[in-house]
Amino acid sequence: MQNSKVGDQPRLMDVDAKNNVEEGFGCCGVVLIGLSYIIFVFTLPFSLFVSIKIVREFERAVILRLGRISPGGAKGPGLFFILPCIDQIVTIDLRTITFDVPPQEILTKDSVTITVDAVCYFRIFNPTISVTNVENAQFSTRLLAAATLRNILGTRTLQEILQDKEMISQQMQEMLDNATDSWGIKVERVEVKDVRLPVQMQRAMATEAESSREARAKVIAAEGEQKASIALKQAADTINQSPVALQLRYLQTLTNISAEKNSTIIFPIPIEMLNAFKK
């Protein structure tokens, strides 16, 4: 229900603006408009430089005549005419605007002070109410983004912030979009860029990570030794069951030793080995 109310506000503002225009400018307004036309005619062709305005494709012009929005709302793109002295023109850029949310020092739910910054993407979808409802739409959106970032992160722990950055960005985008709808602004995207921790906290986390890696390495080494001992036991059992295999292993070891260094090695030959070959 809250979203529907917020979404209806731009339409209500447009209706109010139209009604104000239909009420007319009164006698004084009509006189001023007539005088403006007379001045325009008598100052030709110089008045053309003031009265002819061009609005580019990505812009819209909100014209205030005697302080009231002109019929039809925002103008453009293209060429249009204004009356000197009584018409005021405000040009609005409809392109997506990007700004960085200044780094915010935030106290998390678990009492850790962090510094967080973000980037916000928004555009103006209704130039008329962005002029009439808020003094400076872009500046107001910047302040609101900083406040929203502090409010959201202040309710989360450090671990949640580090793990759920994407979810936090989406939540922040939805909150900003709802809040700025009455300003004629559409917040398209918000990204939490960097989460900086205090130096002491960084050292503590680095020490914890190093201890975790060392513990994991010890577990892996112990598992390797266990597997190696099982393999050695199986090999020893196999060799014990066959005396010939033991002698062949002995000869293989001697061959490996002699291959490493070019030297003469004198070693005794067990009688059991010779008896085995005789068989």
C-alpha cells in the first residue's frame, strides 16, 4: 500500500499543476503577457536570440510562466518559443547520472567500526515534479543515499556485510527508489564498492586466516602420512610373504645407490639370495 501511495504522488502533482494553469493568470498576468509580446515585437530581431530555445534529445525543458508551469508540462526535444521577462526555463538532463557515495564510518551490529563507500546510478523520469517537489534533486539524492547506507549497514554484523554485499546493494536500491519516487527520480542501481576495516582488525583477521591455513596444512600432512603408512604396511606384508621379492627389492636398492655416484661399492651377498637363484 505504501508503494502505491508513493507512485500516485507524481500523478497528483501533475494534476495539480494542470489545474493551476487552467485557473489562469488573472488580470495582471494577462497584462504582463501582453506587454511581453509587445516588447518581443519591438525588439525584433534581437529578441529572437532570447526567445528561441533548443532542447537536445536527452533533455527536457520545464517552463515557468509567471511562476506557474506552462501547459503541457516539460518541453522537448526540439525548438520552442518563450516570452522574455515572464518565462523561466529549467533544463533537465534525462540521462543516467552516476555519483560516488562518500566513505561513511559505520558502527556495525557487533560493534566494529568500518568505512564503506558505494556508487549510485539514477535518472530523472519526470522533469516537472523534479523541479516542483525538490529544490536540488541530485544533491538531495546524494544525501539520502549516504543516510540509507548508514542505516542499512548499522543493522548488520561485519560477517554479514562482507558476505552479503550484493543483497545489501539491492536492498539499498529499493529503499532509495521508493523514497525518491515523489521527486521524479528513478534509482536504477546501487553498488557497495569497498569495505575497509581498521588496521588492528585487519591484523587480527590475517592472523586468524594464517592459523586456519596452518591447521589445514597439518591435517593434510597427517592424512598423507596415514595413507603412506598403510601403503608401506601393505608392501611389507607382500614382501614378507615372498623371500624372492625381498631379495629382488634388495638388488633394486643397490642398483639405485650405484647409479647415483660413479664409485665402486663392495657389499656382501647373503647366502639365501644365492640359494634362491639356484632354485
